[in-house]
Amino acid sequence: MSTTDAPPRGERRRTHRNAALDTLLTQNVSGGRATRIARPGPVLRTAAALARRPRRTAGRVGALGAELARVAGGRSTVAPAKGDARFRDRAWEENWALRRVLQGYLAVGSTVDGLIDDAELDWRTEQQVRFLADNLHDLLSPTNLPLLNPEVVKETIDRGGVNLALGARRFVRDVARAPRLPATVDTSKFEIGGNVAATPGSVVLRDDVMELLEYAPTTETVFERPLLVVPPTINKYYVLDLAPGRSFVEHLVAAGHRVFAISWRNPGKEHSHFDLETYARAVLRARDAAAEIAGHETVDLVAACSGGIISVATLAYLAGTGEQERFGSTTLLVCALDQRQAGTTSAFTGREIAAAAVADSARRGYLDGASLAGVFAWLRPNDLIWRYVINNYFLGKAPPAFDVLFWNQDTVRLAHGLHRDFVQMAMLNDLVQPEARSLMATPLDLRRVDRDCYVVAGSTDHIVPWENAYRTTQVLGGDLRFVLSTSGHIQALVNPPSPKSRSSFRIAPSHPADPRAWEAEAVSHSGSWWTDHARWLGERAGEQVPAPAAQGSDAHPPLDAAPGRYVHE
């Protein structure tokens, strides 16, 4: 990845909490802890830059003093951002002492942010120092101090301190196991194959790399083209088959598609050699099995996140060998093929760090899933750490029972070979460079991939910035439709249509090179993109044929009921 392709200065603050592929795959050497990227160099460079601008620095500090004087006198109008759940208790507004504490905290944070602007740093340093400053500011939030948090004080009085005793027990339990962070979900409320990963079906193929699931139809007729779902390799497949009513697979089946889905094996040390080619060959085996069972030579494709990278590389391989017709339409969900300008990624990831991370996974044979969970958490500490510190340890409450969080904690390992290939692709950005990377001895050129493609991104996605996902429209051939959902990384996937939903999505008639130009002409539509996708996919899935009475075929008989064995590993 080129670190010189930095986003414009106006984009820097907005992107600094993003985490693209190489951040997630290289910041694991010390178990995903924030200290991995907490270095003194950026702070020293910022201090030196401010020392060279004494008037500007003095003006900023003077403005802070004036604002703190207004805070002390009760005349300040500083208020938290709308929707900041940390300060939802009315005591932060109505209690004179707490209001002053809050306003002082916000004023200091705003001043630090302004000083970083004033320093006029290079992009890499600015990203690094903002990350450190924001994490420190989040840590020092008055809500994280039990005696200042009105919810904690009330709960302690009401329960006579029992909440703190229960919280201490939870704290001891959490720090005893990786990633040594507060639990985010009550796992006792979920059962894989019961209330998550529950869509009926059968395992029709199993090998060392994956299981292939075929789902039972719920309609009298189905589209003649089968549909293959390729999930991410970094978590279990059932993010696409979450709870009943919230399952994308269930939605596709109900729309009349004959759906097959891959469930990746959770690799161990003995699977260290699994690499991009291993997974691409597995996609082709799954495709061939789905085609044989359905009796149709063309298979439509839906792929998410890292599964999308594997799938597009496979399509480019087929384009290079003249066999691209084996797949029909392609849907890419929250997937970035072009890794330029990826926020925190370019700022914190260098070749030495990448080499150390790959060497670490080589020694283990895999990248540990708990390390990835730690990286995710420290990139969004208010949402994924501090809110649970308060809930679990100070309020003494169990974490919520939420299906997405249950899936998120169900981590898997990433085989060393695939980890190495992903890091190389992210650092060199060579997947989008014609013939810079080969697969199965075939040079890859994404421009030759001419399948109709439906690309989905999330406007608040902190893993795959939507601008990165948008650039897929510039590197693939074929007829593309880019859809921007008003949601984050997972919410963009788990987005069922509902009369009560506040979801919306944006579409534009053309796809200019500049994502801001696309954004300017995009039209907003209320509801879930699932409905729009169902129409798009149905137009490309062929004729309707009678639904099969059973799953599998003579060549691929049912082996087990869905969700199979690998999901439990």
C-alpha cells in the first residue's frame, strides 16, 4: 500500500478511526492491545510543530482558558454531540456540578483536536496522534469514573454496593482470558443451529477447507441459477444467516433462490499452508458442486468482506483462463479491493510491522481470532470497551443478549498462508494492478471481470470505508450498481426490511472516479437495500423451475443437517 496516497486534509479527521485490511492483520503481534500503536514519536513531532507556531498555540490555549471560565460561571454552551449515549442521564444537564465537569471535559477535547489541526502535520503523523489523543480522551471521560457517573451512583445506592461486588467478579473472569476485555454479550442466550444459523438445510460437501450447505426451499418454484454465498474468513459464516427474520440467507431463500453457502473450517496449526489459492480452489469446488446439484452450469455469487476478495481473485483467474461464464452475477458486500487511503491503516502499518505480524502467524500457524477482536475493540473503545466497563463492572449488570455481538465474539483463526497473502495484497495493493499478482499461475486483471456486479457499502463502516468499497466500480468491468447503506460494517449486512426500520440507502445513475462526485448525485431511498437487491438479482437469475424436494444429489448426498460441523469448531 502506498502511504503517499493520503486523503485530502479535510478528510483526515473523519477517516482516522477506520481500520482496513492490513491494520486488522498486522496489529496482532501484542494481542491487539492499543499499546501496539501507542508510540511517543507522533506526540513529540506534534509538540515540535506547535512550538514552531507559538502565536497560534497561545491563542488556542487562551481560548480554552476563556471557555473554562465560562464553564465555571455557568455561562458555557458547550454540549455533547447529539446521540452520545454516554451522557444520556439528565443529571449531566440538570446537575450544576456534573454539567461543569462535562463541559470542561468537552472543552479540553475540542482544544486538543484544534491543536492537532494547528500543527499542520503530515498525514501519517496526524492519523497517529489523533488516534492516541482520542483514545486518551475516551479513557478520561467522566462517565468512566464511578463517583462521577450518575447511573453508577444511583445503582450503588439502590443495591447497597452489590453491583460493584458482582462487577469485580466479572472483571476477574474477563482479564483471565484473551483478549482481556469486558464481555460484550451474554452467550448463554444463543445456540448455533437453534436461534442463530438456523435456516434449514443440509451439508452436501465437506473437505479439509470448507463445508458446503444447501438450504431447503420455502417456495414452490426457484430460479434456475443456483446462488453461492462466500462468507468472510475472519468470523463464522452465520453473520449472513443470523437469527430468523434477520438472516440474509433466509431472505434469499424466501425470494425463490436455490441457495448454497460455504462454511469455512476454523484452521489450526496443521492448516498453516492454507493460502489464497487454497481458498480460491475451494470456491471453485463449491461452485461445481452447486452447479451439479442444481443442474445449471452458471452460478450466481454473493460474497462478503474477505470472502469477496477471495471471490474476485477467483473471478479474475477464470477471466484469465476464458472460463468466466461459470459464474453469473456477483454481489460484493462491505468489501474493499482497492486498499488505498484507508485511514488508520496507512498511518500505522509499515513493512516492518507487517513482516513481524506475518512471522508471528508463521510461528503459530495461524492468526489468532482473539487478537483480531482486540484490534476491533480498541478502534472503537467507547462502543466496544468503555460502555461495557460501566455496564459489567460498575453497574454489575450482565452484558446484553444480542445476536450480532454473539457472532462477533465467536472468533476464528486465519491460516498463516492466507494471512500472508492478505497482508501482501493490502501492503502492495497489487490485486487491482493489472497482472501484478498471479493465482494458479495465471496473471490477474480485474478489468477482465465483466460480470454484472452489485456492490454494497456502509456509510459509517469503520472496517471498510465506503470510499474504498466504492473504488470497486473503477477496477471491475461489467455493469455495476453501487449501493451505500446508512449503517456500519455489520449493520449493512444485517439489514432486514421492516416497517419500523429507519434504514435507507443511496444509489446514483453513474459511477464517476471521485466518490464525492457520486455522493453529490446519489438519491436516497427509504428502507433496506435487501429489497432493491432482490429485484436486481431476480432479473439475472434465469427462469423459474419447480423447487427440489430434497437437498443434494447422487454425486453430493446430504451428509449432515445445517449448520454442519465446522461452525462448531
